[in-house]
Amino acid sequence: MGLLLCTVGFMPIQALFVSQPSLGYLVAALVFVTGGLVCMWWCYSGVKERYVEITPDHHKPGILKSFCAIFRNPPLLVLCIANLCTLAAFNIKLAIQVYYTQYVLNDLHLLSWMGFFSMGCILVGVFLVPGAVKRFGKKPVYLGGLALWAVGDVLNFFWGPAPCCSCCFPAWPFLVPHL
């Protein structure tokens, strides 16, 4: 929910500083950083941690053992690499959207709408995934989400320069989030 608020609210705050856009980015970032810190403080202010370690003395897990366990399990390794690549692509796409809306569409205000549709579809997808996994299984849902992402990117490539289409097509890949 926080990512949705940041995506939709960042550019309108930045746009208030027409004469100094770089100051607008700084102020918008500071507003959301301050809000995030206040919310985190509020959430954790009443938490009392009770930590009891019940691991046996002979069991000493280490980071090296954990990495070895991943490399000994090829399906888990492939899933880790796939998630790493798709999350990297998602973050790169978010960064490129600023350039895309500013220089291709010539309307920076569309960035908030693109973010709204993207994050909204992620929220819808989060609620749809458990039912889809029960009905189709984990692997088909994961591969279907990747295929949906690819179809959305291809549609955006061909019809992206039209402003009405560029708000909707980037959202299509987020209908089924990654497991």
C-alpha cells in the first residue's frame, strides 16, 4: 500500500516546484522518507520482543552452509535466479518510466497514473494468486505471470506512444505477481 501511495503521490509533489525541479525531487523524497519513518516508529513503538534461542549446541548454521544448500537444490537455484532477474527488471522498468513519460509521452503527470494502475494491479494479483495456485499449481501460475508480463511489454512496445494505451499496458504484467 505504501508503494502505491509513493508512486501516485511523488510526482504531484515534485511538480509543485516548477522553477526548481531538482528541489522538487528532494522535497518529495523527504516527505515520503519522513512519513515512512514516522509510520515505522508508530508501528514498532508498542512491540516488545521476546527472543528465546532453542537451537541445539551441535547445530551451528552459517551463511556458507545456506548458500551451499541453495546450490545443491537446482530447482530452488533456478527460482532464486528467476526472481532476482524479474525483480531487477521490475525496478529498472520503474526507473525507465520517468524517462518514458517525460520524453516519449511529453507528460510527466502520466507517471502517477501508470504507477496507480501498476500498483493497483499488483494488489489485485496478490489476492488472486492463492486461488490460482490452488486451482492450477505453483509452476503454471508463475509461468503464466511471466507470460503476462511479456505480453504487456510487447503490447506497450507497439502501442505505447499513445497516451491512453501507455497508462494501461504497463499495468497488464502486474496482474499476476511473482510467487
